[in-house]
Amino acid sequence: MTDDALDADARAILTGNDKGGYTIPTEGLYPFQWNWDSAFAAWGFSTFDADRAWTELDTLFSAQWDTGMVPHIIFHKEDDGYFPGPDVWGTGTTPASSGISQPPVTAILARLIHERTGDTERLRALYPHMLAFHRWWRDWRCVNGVACVTHPWESGRDNCPDWDPGMANVDTSGVGDYQRRDTGHVDASMRPGKEDYDRYLAIVYYGREHGWDQAKILHEGPFLMADPAIQFILIRANRDLAAIAELLGEDPSEPRAMADEIEAALPEIWNEELQAYCARDMKTGEFAKAISSGAALGLLAGVENAAMEQKLGAMWDRVTYGIPSNDPAADSFDPRRYWRGPTWPVVNALIAVGLSSAGRTTEEARLRRETAELIRNGGFFEYFDPIDGTACGGDRFTWTAAIWLAWASPNAGEA
């Protein structure tokens, strides 16, 4: 398939997964609106339908809680093909939604979408909602400036080895029986295992049982881990939000201060043994045992560290395609199981934004080339084996199509 044909197919995937103002990641496996998926979908739409791009973000923020949180799943319509559904979450919101969030990439991508579309009024309407979302992260997910997640799903990197220390301490004795739906759509060997799911549900049940009381979840919940990826994303997102504020004639001091506070806390997640910023259990102080792709987002935040970049470079050189989600030298590496090793085009694109911002043109070109080759050879799948390029997970995936259009395609630079 030619690149022009891939462009056309990517556009068809976005429009085909459009359910009326929001996109689903893919049919069957993910039948609802997911938070950070939608932000990337909007970036993809901006390459051929500016109004639809902004509408995607508007629909996402229409489900924002009064607290400022934007939930990780919005259940616009009923679909019993997914578990856990709204009855399991029990948040009582309208529209129904999950009780946790996802990486706050919206400000980063909204700024890129504005650069492409020039629609300042749509950006102006979103600004207070994005600011409220960032405040929620500051108030309910940052511990002395360290960005944390209270559920692995909140990180967007569900079963990454980053979370192993905290997951080991989650009590699953009260979970009971349940019926997964994900393994009916894709190869079970590519998905998180049952032990993972037991722990995911135990954390969900804790939140539900305590009425999604954020103070209770943060201070007493079963899982609290520092996330280097969200740490870096929040630094960049707040700086981008400050730039948006200046563009709109608003006061940029608050998002700047939030970025400064989070950046100042980076020493708390520096792992001397691994020579990298690393996930850390905030209950026990234990670090993760391997470097993940989360550390590769440092340049996105403007954080340069020669020791870590050397480690990340070696990790990249151990594979053929893109940045692996886990170090191939680690015992926990699994090249096809979700976030325990595969490379994700969408994360490669986010890393590339950082490389470009840092003027690392050679590395950015390499990452773009390797990601494009994966898509040319394997199609618009969810993620890929970084060693042999095998396509994994869901097919005709929205955010893979979106980043092809916005970044990986040779035509991506065209307005």
C-alpha cells in the first residue's frame, strides 16, 4: 500500500470509529470514549477536518467532573461487550464514566491542533476546562510535586512493569468471580494476565466502596505509585497551557507554577541504580526494577539528563522498531504482551514531540522512520513487537491512524 493509500485508510479509520462527536479506539475491544485516545484522535482529525478535531475535545470535556477530573472512560452508550462497565464503576455520573483519569496530554495536543487549524475561539472555550483538569492533577494526584497514579489504568500503561512493586501489595481476596471481555477480542497472550485483572478490580472496588472520595483514595487507597511518564507529561502540559494562556490574554502564572513545582520534585523519582527517572511506590519507597518508555518522555518536558539518555539509547538499540515499553534487557520484558515490551506508535509520537522540541532531529527522524515502517508493514494496529514488527492488539486502531496522519506519514507536515 502506498503512503497516499495509507493516508486515505487512516482517515477512513477515524471516520469509521466516529460515533457522533467522539471516537472509540476500535470496534469490539474498546467500544467507548477513552480520555487520552481522544486527544490523539483530535490531533489526527486536525489534518483533514478541523471542526471535528475540536468537537472531539469538546465531547471529552463534556464529561468533566465538578472536581476537574476528566475520566478515563466515558460510557456514552450501553455496550455489554466491555468489562468493567459503568455498573462496576458505580460513579453515578451523567454521562456514566469511570472513577479515574488518564495522562493529561490534552493541552499538549490542543496547542498542536491550534498551530495547525488556527481556531483560537475553540481553544479559548477549552482553556478553563484544561486548567481545571491540571488543578485536579495537582490537588489529587501529586504528592509534594510527585505525579502519582492510584490505578495502573490511570497511567495509560496498564500492565507495565513500572507498577509491579505496588501491585504486589494489592489485596485481591474480595474480588470474587467476573467475566473478562478483552480476551474474546484479541489473543490472550497479548493482554494482562488474570492476576493483574484481579488487582485492577480490587482497586476499582475500593474506590467505589468509598464513593470515589479522592482524599481517601490518595492517602489510604491500596495503590499509589509515582509515574515518570505523567510527571514529564504534566510538566510539558502545564508549560503548553501557560503558552495558551498568553496567546489568549490570560494569566499564565498558575500553570507555570504547577510546572515548576512538578519539575522541582524530579529528584524524588531518580533511581540511582538504574540511572534514570523511574516509577516509585509512594507507600514503601520501592523503585521499579527496569526502565520503561515513560523515562523516554523526559525531553518532552525539556528535561535533559546525559546518564538517562545513554541508558535509553542502549534500550532503543536493543530492538529494531521504535522505543520499547520496557527494557529488553530486563527479566520482565515480553515483546508482545501489552505494556511489558511492545512499542506503541502513539508513545513514539509523543516522544518525538520531545525530540523535536529539543532539536534532536536525527533521533526524531529515526523514530519516525521506524514507526512508519511498522505501520506500512503491519497496518494500523494498537501496538507492535519491537523486535520483529509483528502487529499486536486491536486492529484499525484510532490513535495509530491519527499519529500516522499527524506525524508518521511523509505527508504529515502538510496543512
